[in-house]
Amino acid sequence: MGNEYTEYFADMKALVLDANGLSVHDVPPPECPAGHVRVRLHAAALNHRDVYITEGKYAKIVYPSILGSDGCGVVTESPVAPSLLGKRVIIDPSMTWDGDDRAQGAGFTVLGMPTQGTLAAEICVPMDHIHEAPSHLSDTQAAALPLAGVTAWRATMHQGALEAGQTVLITGIGGGVALAALQFAVAAGARVLVSSTSDVKIARAIELGAAKGFNITHDGWSKAAGAEGPVDLVVDSVGGEYINDYTNIVRPGGRIVVYGASRGVVPSLNIHRVFWKQIHLIGSTMGTSKNFADMLTFVTKHNIVPVVDSEFTLDEAPSAFERMKQAQQFGKIVVRCS
């Protein structure tokens, strides 16, 4: 649609993705169907999902679209629940779970493509997907919580069943989900090991409560991690050839929970080690509405503050995407919407 935005739209500022890339436009405010509320967004946060969509690495991409799955703002329209007006809220981004607790259904979607996302001045979302923002968090911190928080919670505490006193290895430290998993695990009383390609990120993770870290570019890292055992749980977003390392590291009967695969497919899984050690290999994606509510309760109880890497204005949002592509961030990249 290109230049048609400036000719037709004149109501609400948003970061728009079309076939030519990302740019900020004035667009019409969204219409709120029955059962939805309008939220004036104060801040939104980026996820790798947003970057993958801009690179065409996502199914059923629709142009033009407004990305963004994380948001914090104030309810400005709520016909079905007037008591929500003026409340500062965050949004549960797991839409239409449509399945039982074990896995999402075929109709599952994530906020922000194909539906309008949070990188805009306003958004309309189903009433049952908004929650009061934890009072101890700023708008920026609250916006950094939803997608990373619910993904980390389900992977670590629900699927991974982490308990106090256990040892967990969290890989890819520095990303928003991995850092949330670190914070949840520390607060739950677990011993936390981390891995990364960056010594700087490992050092910062130790400041947040990790007991020890391992640089996966160093020879012998997995043997050193295994020597810290027994490792009860691995929470992984890396995948690729490192899965076999985890089968060495985790104790017999231990769990490996995978919520991402930044290194791609596993070239050759050592299936013999999986069955001989009776390892539980578990997948995890986003989370249910109960997972989200449980995560919020835990965050509030333990005064957990999401790690924010940097802030950008909405006009600077394309630069925020570039920073995420560089993979140098430690924590969430947040965009101020108003």
C-alpha cells in the first residue's frame, strides 16, 4: 500500500510493516469488537518473532501489518466492564489457545500479526487477555514482561517442573526469555547455570544470581558444565548440535525443555543416550491463560523486575529492530509508544 498511508490515514501513529519494510505512519485507530477493550499503549517490547516476520521467516505473513506482542498501557474504552477504565494493564499475548493444558490447538495465534500488534498508540484486545500491571514495575518494565515471562514460566516452572534445590542450565543467556527463566529459577530457590557465546553476558547473569556460566565457543564447555551436576533440567532456546551436549550434561531421568532453536535443527540426535539415561525431552511454546496468571502472581510476590536492554521511541523503532538483529542485547528492547 506504500504511500497510500499518508494519503488516507491520519489518526494514530504506528510502526507498519509492508512489502517495502518498516516505517512509521498515521493509521486509523482500531475498532473494538464486542468483548474487547481499548488500551492506549505507553510501551511495547520487541521479540525475535517480530524480527523473523520482517525477514519473511514466518508463515502467512500479511501486509500491511502492525507487529508487537508485548504492551503496557491504560484502558480507555471498556463497555462491558467500566471498572477497567483507567487501569494500567499488560496484555497476555497467547491468543486463542484452543487446546487443553498440554498443548495449544490448531487455531492458536500470537498477538501482533495477523492481528494488530502493540507497536502503535492504541490496540483493542479481548477483555480476558488484559491484567493489571504489577505495581512495582514501570511502564517500560511491565511492557518487557508478557511474552518472555509466560514463555519462560511455562518452559521452566510448568513443563520443566523446576523445584527448589534443583540445578538448572539455562542456555542462550541474554535474551528476554532466558533472563526471565533465570530470575524465576533463582526466586524459586534453584541453583542456576547459564551458557552463552559471550563472557560479558555470562558475567551479568552471575550478577543476577546465576552460580556459574559456560561459554559454548570454548572446547570442553559441556564437560565442565556436566561436572557441576547433577543437572536436573536444561531450558534451551538454541537447539542445533548443542542438544547432544545437553544429553551429556543432564542427569539420568532429567529433563530437557526446548522452547526455541536459534541454531536450527539437530543434525544427528544421539538417541541412544536419550533412552539409556531415560531423559525427558519436552517442547514448550508460549503459555495458557493460567500460566500467564501464575507468572504474574509469582513476579508480584517476588518483586521480579524484567531486565531492559534499551529504550527507543516509536519513531526510532526501526533502529530497535536493527539492534535485535545484531543479537548484542542483554534483556528486552522496549519501544515507548506515547
